[in-house]
Amino acid sequence: MARASTTSDVFNAVGDAGRREILDALIAGELPVGAIVDRLSMSQSQVSKHLRVLNEVGLVRCRAEGRCRLYRLEPARLRPFHEWLAKHEQAMNARLDKVDEYLKELQQQGAQS
Amino acid sequence: MARASTTSDVFNAVGDAGRREILDALIAGELPVGAIVDRLSMSQSQVSKHLRVLNEVGLVRCRAEGRCRLYRLEPARLRPFHEWLAKHEQAMNARLDKVDEYLKELQQQGAQS
DNA sequence: TTGATATTTGCCGATATAGGAATATGATTT
DNA sequence: AAATCATATTCCTATATCGGCAAATATCAA
């Protein structure tokens, strides 16, 4: 089956460091492609292609203004990340709680003996 | 340059759905390889290979017990995710705040006119 | 129209995996 | 030692990108 394509799996799309850099650059706000090319050391076509992937997977949106294409983040699409991370954190905390309980039990036992 | 390898980039490692499934399965707690193979519909060698990747990238740890290898999560390695997401959330919230301020301004102006 | 600017797209080669099948390694039991 | 169980690893093929370069598109200016 191979991996789900970068254009359909948000996790896979973000798996590329270059695309993360682009997303990070866009935190500053809506930017035309050229501006992204300037701040990052990437070729223009490279940026364009990454933007296409990010757009297809829904992490960015694009609007045309004159001859520029302005890209902006679509942070709502980070939700899968959020949920996944939350799931794992919850589990981790639950386990920490168990450790806590365990330690308390030990203390109680220690106080009794 | 291509993407950073799955064995060195946590984001890339998690970019594969199969590996995410394995990580999810391990939320229940430490598990031997066979147990993972049983719950997920993946071949043994597939699971083993994914575990190797996850281990190299530090997302899981392994200990041997008899002829079994027990794998467990190493949730600390999710930190890069955490930080990255936090960065983007922060930015998103900041922008929402701006929208808020903007709306308030509009209301004030509306009240004055 | 011609030219310049902004961005996308197609083509190509190099590389990284993913996945299956079979085999190898290691530990345990008989 | 031989057989068995649990896992890892090797070999091989198909495929998915990635990155560069050049050509194609689109928009605006003179």
C-alpha cells in the first residue's frame, strides 16, 4: 500500500521539513510565494510545489491578487494533530497518575510498617 | 537532499499511518511484537520494521524479556510535535485576538455613530 | 504587441521507503 | 542437540517523492 500520499495525509505532508518551514513562515501572516522564497533558502519551484501539496491537503489556502498568489494558513487542519497528540498525552498523564497512586500506596505502607 | 529520514525525523516517522497505529496500540501499555501483530492487520515483518524505525527515532523503547521483546512508548519524544503545534496555536490565537479587537473597534464605532 | 514579473507545471534522475517472502538469529523447552 | 517460539533481517520490486531545470501561464506595464 505504501504511505498515504502527502496530498491526502496531513501527518505525511508535515513530515517534510521544508513544508514545515513554509508553514512556519506563514505564521507571520498571508504571504506571496516570492516572499517565502526570499526568507527560506529554497528554489522558487520547490516552494511552489510544496505549496501545492500543502494546499491540496488543506493546510494552506490561496487567493490571487494581481499577479501574486497569497497563501495563508488554514490552522483548522491541524486538528488531526491536535487530537492525536491529545490522545497520547492523556495516556501519558493517566500513566503518571498510576505512578502517583503507586507511590502513595508505597508511602501508606511505609507509614504502617 | 530529499526528506530527512524516517529514522531521524520524528515528524517523518509519524507521517506513516501504520506507525501511528502501532504507537496508538502501545498507549495501552508495554506490548510484545506479537500482540501488536495480532491487534493490527499487519505482517510480522512489517511491524518489526516499523518498530525499528520508531525505536531509532526514539518514539519507543524496547526491553527483552525471555524470547519476547517488549516495546513501550517514549512519550517525551513527542515534544517536538508539541512545541510545533503550540507555536501554530499561539499564532492562531493571536490572530483570533486581533479579530476580536477588530470586532470591538467596530462595535465602538457603531456605538459612536 | 513586446517585455517584465510572478508562479505553476512537466520532465528527469536520484533516493527513500513500503511490503512480501523467505531466511536468520536468539531464547526456551524437551 | 533438536524442535519450537518470538523477532529481526535480507533480498527484491514497485512506487512515491524530492530537487533541479526549462518551458508554460498569467498578469501588468510601456
